[in-house]
Amino acid sequence: MTSVIVRPRRISPDGVILPPPTAPSRRILKHPRLMHYNRLIVFVLAMNAAFFVVALTRGGWWHRNRIALGAIGITAQSNFALAIIVRQQYVINFVCKLATSAPTSWPLRIRWSLAKVYHFGGLHVGAAISGTLWYIAFVGSLIYMYARGGGNVWPANVAVSGTLVTLFVVMVVMAVPPLRARAHDRFEITHRFCGWAALLLVWVNTVLFAASQRGDRSMAAALLHAPTIWIIAVTTVLATFIGVKLFRWEKEEKIRGSAKLWLLADSHIADDDTLDMGPDEVDQFLGVAGLSQVLGPNWLEVLDADQVRLPNWLAHNGVEAKKRARTFARNQRYAARQHERKSVSLKTQERLTGNGATSSPIPSHPIPSLPSEGGAGGNARAEHSPTPSGKARKGTRVPEPFEVTAEMHAWAAEKCPHVSVSQATDEFVDYWRGVAGRPGTKLDWLGTWRNRMRELEGRATRVPAGTKPVVSKGGWV
């Protein structure tokens, strides 16, 4: 008979049943000192330590009369290249994309581990520390070979390498968490300026070292065959890319922050150029810490802890500036309308006088003399034909002013004797002036007017005998 061991349930003081305790090994791994970030640092340092032991024992990198300076330099620069690559924006996005693409069908423990992807910055720290240690070994070996007079070492190599080691050590020390927490601004300054200075000096040192070790080869051949040149080239491209992205982001953030700040001021101040906000409140409003300090005197001036000033506010957004802007915009719109009306009038006159190329003076009214009547619509249809160039002409608005000539009166008296020409024409013009957009344009306003007169004549003649003709006001053609 199989016995079953029943473990007593763990109950909290509040009466809640607790889950079974975690295994001791897992509890140890969950300690903050052993988080994934620190594990990656230890992993990179351990790999470099193992590589150092192999190079020391089996690689033969250090002998009494010969030291493999080139191999040591390649190892140091490879570590620095790794430290920069894992901080490259697209590499970070790619790694995070891979980690978050795991299907939900995978075991929870695997997905839980992948969710720790944000700890992969430990590779950066481990590689930077390893690179610094390898560079210290490189400088020590360089000084040793120079003191013994072997290895064809130049004094410039020793001086530049010593300066580089100093910069690397400063950067590593300032990145130690306690120091970084107490003096974060100093950490940023040393990381930025020492980093760029180190990149420049590494180029100088690499070229000097390749020149000192080239032997009978040309300088170009020595540089092309030096692995360190290609490593530093890749490192430079990645570091420069990050710097350019940060510079562009800072510039764009300044513009966006200034626009948001001016929009805020537009709703809070009128004939003043100060905001009752301190620099900290401005940073909180813009969502970027320290942005109020880098906007510059042309955008923002910090007066005290509770007030800031917008230097160019009154010149661009004050009440008088807005009044000038509105007046200018109103004048521009009026000038545009006048120009459009003049252009339409001239085009209408040219179209009604023929092909628009006549050199005769423009008549005082836009409606030409009544042409000979060749049918119900006269020559109105000829006005709809294409121009000699083959392009269809565009319609125009009703002419301003719309004058009824003597010929038009004579035509109306003959063809439409039951229509009051003056009243019908006024209603005709008022209607078409009120029609907006494309429906209010015609190619031949004379023909349109005649058609309207004919329609009213037809309606007037259809009324019962003895009734006075009435001019209709609706149904324009």
C-alpha cells in the first residue's frame, strides 16, 4: 500500500492560504544581487577571464622577448565594440521584438524569462569593464616592450594609450551605481565627452600602432590589413549614428516644447510675456526633464523659481501682433477677391466678343449686341463649342453688372411680349448670384437669359384668358 505524504497547508495570520514555498535554489536565484542584469555582467567577465587564461597559457601572448600586442588590442576593441552595439537603438528594438514575439503557447517559465529582456544592458557593462581591463593589459605590455627596446613601439603610442586608459577608468568609475546616483549629471558628462574623446584617440592610437608595426609594407596596406581598423570603423559608425539621433531628437524636442509652451501662453497671457510657472513646472508640462534649461534665451528665460519669460512673445503673439495679423489676413482676402472678380470679368468680356484675341477696346457692358436669330437658341450653342486649341472652356459667374442692351429689349419685345423684362432680369441676376460653386457658372449668359425669357413667356401664355400674366420666381434654368 502506497503512503501519501500530505504537507500541512501554510496559512497567513489573516487566514489566507499561502502557496507552497519555493525551492531553495530558486530563492537564491531570485535574490536582487543575482538578477539577470548582474548575471550577464558576470557571464561576459567570465568569458573574458577564460579567454585570458587560454591566451596566457596556450596562446603564447606573453613571452620574455615577445608580446602579442596586436592580439591584445583586437580583444580590447572587440569588447568595446560589443558594449556599443548592444546600446544601438535598432539593436535594442530588434532584441525586444524577438523577446516579445514568443507565442502564448510556450511554457510560462520560458516567457517569464524572455520578459527579462530589459536586463540585457548587462552585456554593455560587462563588455565595457572587460575592454577597460584588456586595454590596461595592452598599455602595460606596451610600456614593457618600450622599456626593453623591442616590439618597435613608438613613444606616441605609449602616451596616447595611457590617456585612453585614464578616460576609460574615469567612465567606468563614474558609472558605479552609488556614484551615478549621487552625481548623475557628472556621469552623463563623463560618459558623453570622455566617450567621444576616447573614440577619437582610439583612431589615433590605431593608426600609430599600425604604422609602427607595418615593417616593409606601405601605410595603406598596413591599415587595410589591420583588423583593429575595421573594428573601430564599425564602432565609429554605430556611435556616430546614436549621437546624430540624439542631436536630432534634442532639436525636434526643443521645437515641440516651444510650440506647446507658446500654446499654453496663448491661453493664459495677453499683453504680458511672463508665465507664472517655475522651470520645474515647465519641464513637467513639457514632459522632458531639464528642457527649460536648454531651450535657449530666444525661447525661454528663467526669471526665478516661480516665473519664466517668453522673450519674443509680444512681437509674435501679443494682442497687437494678433490684431496686425488679422488685419493683414483680411486685406489679403479682400485683394484676392477683387483680383478674382476682375479676372472673371475680363475673361467673360473676351469670351463674349469672340475668341478673346481681338485688339478692339472692351465695351462698357459685358453683354454684346443681339446676334441674328437662327433658331430657338440663336447662336447660343456655338458658345459651348471647344476653343481653337481643342480645350473646353470653363464657365463663369453671372457678369457684374448685367446690363440689358437695346437689342436684347427688342428681341424680348418680339419673342416674349408677355414678360416684364426688367423684373424678370432682376430676379434672374439675383438667383444666379446666390448659387454657389460650379452650378452657378455658365458658358453663355446671353443664351441662358434668353432661355429664361422663353420659359416665362410659355408660362404666361398658358394662364386662363382674362388673367393678368404673372412672372414666376422659381425654377431657374
